[in-house]
Amino acid sequence: MCGSLLATEQNRTMTPEERLAQLEAGNNPALIAKLPSGFAVMSNSQFLPGYCLLLAYPQVANLNALKGATRDQFLTDMGRLGDAVLAVTGCKRINYSIYGNLDPFLHAHVWPRYDWEDESYRTLPPFLIPSDLREAPEKQFSIEKHAELLEKIRAELLVI
């Protein structure tokens, strides 16, 4: 599934708690950076190069569970991640979304959008792009293919 937070580890689905613990320990190759409100990570699918997520840490159910400065920090970090992706990828714009329907804890999707996208999908929310395109094996994140992009986003986050 597109950008699922419950990545597989040795053919087993990880729980949100396991994924966050893995990130906290620095044992996840998709980790871009620890930000004040959580973890910036590359999505499992890179069908839109630079597609990232911000995972709230500590774990909370949804944006409404955050109050005051804590909520402001999450939204600021989401914007900073978007700024970094925009600067690094040269995409046309950034789409942001927070759902929590599939992975029921607070995380924000940061979607770069490009002029080169197929005309029939360019204005659709990314989850409406057919799954065979989003989940194609050649579009899956791997450190071998995406290390340079990850490092550039990380470096940009340090200057924003």
C-alpha cells in the first residue's frame, strides 16, 4: 500500500510502535531526520520522487490529540519537510495530507507534484493514482537507489 507506515521486516508487518522504536534506534534506512515533533522518513513508494512522511513521536492518535505548541511544532515540521523536498526535487508544488485511516496514528504525507506526471493523474490526490503505478516494484524505496535523494533532503532540513 502506498506509503504504508507498517513496513515489512523479514516478511512480517511491523506495528507502529515497532517502526517508531526502530527509527528511535536509528535502525531504519528510510530515516531522513529526527525533527522536534517526530521522524521524517522516505515513503516505501517513491512513485513521486521525494515522497516523504512525518511520523509524530511520541506516538499520538491524531492531530487533535496535540495541543498548543506541540501541535504547532508538528505542523511547522511538516512544512519544513515540504520546503526541503521542494528545494531538492524542483517539483512544481507540495501536497500535504493527514489521514490515519489505514495506519491509525498521526503521520503526515508530503507529496511532491511534478509537471511530468501523466495528465490524467496530475490533479488527483496521489492515493487515487492507480496502485499498479504507485506500487510498481521499480518505484519502491531502496537505500541503493534513493540514498542521494535522502541525503539531499536531510542536508536541506539542516538549513531551513
